[in-house]
Amino acid sequence: MADEIIMYGTTWCPDCYRAKSFLNSRGIPFKWIDIATDPAATAEVERINKGNRSVPTIVFPDGSILVEPSNSELEKKLSP
């Protein structure tokens, strides 16, 4: 299990840009992995999403995963 938030996405994905902006605007650190340039990351996203390349796929340190989350879903997940 990772000790940081990992966001899998692509540079051309508007939802990925929105989720990145959301985390950045709140000063929440995360590791960005572009599945378009990382075959192992592509395989991981497909594994998580049962064969689909759904992005953003965000993996949290507690092992939970959000796929294509809205800002309100991210806010709820990150609230103490």
C-alpha cells in the first residue's frame, strides 16, 4: 500500500486536470502518473477498473480508490 496519494491520468483528460487542480489548490501532495507514457501504470489502471482505462483513478494511502471523482467526492474523502 502506498504512503501517498497516487493519481493515474492522462495529460489530455479534463477530469484529470480538474482533480489535479483541486488537490493542488488545497496543498494536498500527490504523485501524478501519466498512463499514456507508462505501460505498467496503464496495466494497473486496467486491473483496478476491471479492464477499463478510466481516469483519473486516485489511490489513497488507506487503500481506497476513487475513479473519475467529482470535486465534492474528493472533498468528502479528504475531510477529517
